Amino acid sequence: MIFRLPDDRLWFPETEFAEPDGLLAVGGDLSSKRLILAYQSGIFPWYSDDSPILWYAPHKRFVLFPQNLKVSASMQKLMRSERFEITFDRAFPEVIRACAEIRRADQNGTWITADMQKAYIDLFEEGYAHSVEVWENGILAGGLYGVQIGSVFCGESMFSKVSNASKAALIWLCRNKNYFLIDCQVHTTHLESMGAEFISMDDYRKYLSGR
């Protein structure tokens, strides 16, 4: 069942009412208060410029527990080298713009619209959104960004301009930040190969609430 969000109050329906593909609601806005309520409820926005705001709550969540991260021997070697400099929250606007602009083989255009970029930059300035930056010779080569809810990092997007830069960002995040789990949102074979797995929405909501 798809709900239309009221304009006069912050509210989301229970996630159990989401469609099989996870679509739960339409409408509302991208204000910081609404976004934080969404993430606290296990919901995230995902839409394109030619559609209204769509809110998703997949019945199974694709997540990565940092302790289960699988790192290949070649990536272990790369992480030990001095090829990349990796930072946290140094260039959030640049990272989200790069995620929006990077060409992806399985996508036509981007879902990270100008309005989405502004909304998440606002979240960053309020301390809720974070980024990992990967630099090569002083140039931004890759990275990722997402939203922190308690001990859960809700990953939004990542990009690479050079080989393995986004992998390096994810590995660094798992090893250097004390998150209990990383929500990957959408299944990919790439993330599955690094240890990501499906859990139920009920379990995911427990982790969000700190239980």
C-alpha cells in the first residue's frame, strides 16, 4: 500500500505496509526533520527529477556488519600502501556532487538530484551526514557518504574515479569508525562479495533503536 504524506505534519506509515519492492509513501519534502525521522524509521528517499519524492522501506535490508568485511589480498596490500590518503568529513559537498555526476553502467542519469544534494549537505552541516574521502596526489579520487543514526551508518552512495577508491573508502569506514552495521540499502554483487548480507526489517529496526 502506498501512502501520500500529509503536508501539515511529519509522519510516516509503518514499514510493514510497504509494497513488495519497498515503496511505502510519496510526497512530503526533504527537510532535515523529515529525513531524520525517515532514517530513524528505516525509510529512505529514492526518486528522480521527473517524479515526486518516493520513500522506500525494503522488507529485507542489505547490510554489512564491519566485523564480517571481506578484504582481498590485493586490497589489503593497497590499504597498507601510501597510494591513497583517506579522510573523514573533509569534503562532503564535493563527494555528494561526484556521486551524482559519476557515470554508472546500470543507470541512466542520477537519483541524486540538486534538491537531494542540498538536503544532505544541510544534514552534514547539522552533524547527521558524513563522508569518507579518498585522495590520490591531492585529488579527490573516490569516496562515499551517508547518514548516521546511532550506531548505524546508512550508506547513500559511493564513487570511484580511479580503480578501488570506493572500496578503500568502505574498508576505511569499517575499520576506523565504531558503527555496528552499515546499511547498504540496495543489493549489489560487489557489496555481497565484501560480506554484505540480508537481514529482516524487524532486526534492522532493532539496530536502529540501539537494541
